[in-house]
Amino acid sequence: MADGNKFNLKIITPDREFYDGDVDMVEFNTIEGEVGIYKGHIPISMIIAPGVLTITADGESKNAALHAGFVEVLPERVTILAEIIEWPSEIDVDRAKEAKDRAEARIRDVLEGTDIARAELALRRAMTRIDVTE
């Protein structure tokens, strides 16, 4: 159990336990906007939107690219069930830039049958990957 101003953060994907530790704060995007969670937060569940997740513990911050999932917030614990989350070292930046270019082209050239929402999501994911590596 976390003590002081810390709470337990657990991030789980279908493939692995991505993170499990006591933290001071976690920040991420939801479909309703960006949130920052501290110990003692009111219980809530939210849907995650693509963006940079920032974990702050012991005065240091770590970033990861969080693409989709759900979060359960309790006063002493936060659990994120992530479809996809990556540390910067796990990201192929060239591939992310190519994905960004493809998504921008699909949006710009709007061809018949183009799923704009899907193209915009692909663009947001690519930009998140690029942002977290910079």
C-alpha cells in the first residue's frame, strides 16, 4: 500500500504488466480532456484518448505514449487497462512519421469511402508517438 502522498499506479495491457509502483501523480488524456490524478482523488472511471501519459514519482517524471483504454481511479489506487502503451525507447520514430504522413494524406485528399474518424485517430496516435520521443 502506498504511504504519504503516494498512491499505487498499475498499468496493464493484453500482453504485459506495463507499470506497477507508487507514484505522486499521473497525467493522461481522456475523451473529456486532460486529467491529473493525485492520492485521494474521488472514485471515477474514464475512457482514455490518445496522448502522452506522464508518471511523476520522487521528483522525476517518465513519459509514455498511451493510445487507448480505460482507467479506474480510487483514492489509494489507479488502474489503467491500456490497449496500447509504449515507452519512448519502444517506438520506431521513422515508422511513426510515415504513419503520420499517411494519415495526413488520407485526411487531406478525402477520397470516397475514406473513414475520416479512423484517419484522424491514426494521425493522433502517430503524433503521440512522435511527441513522447522528443
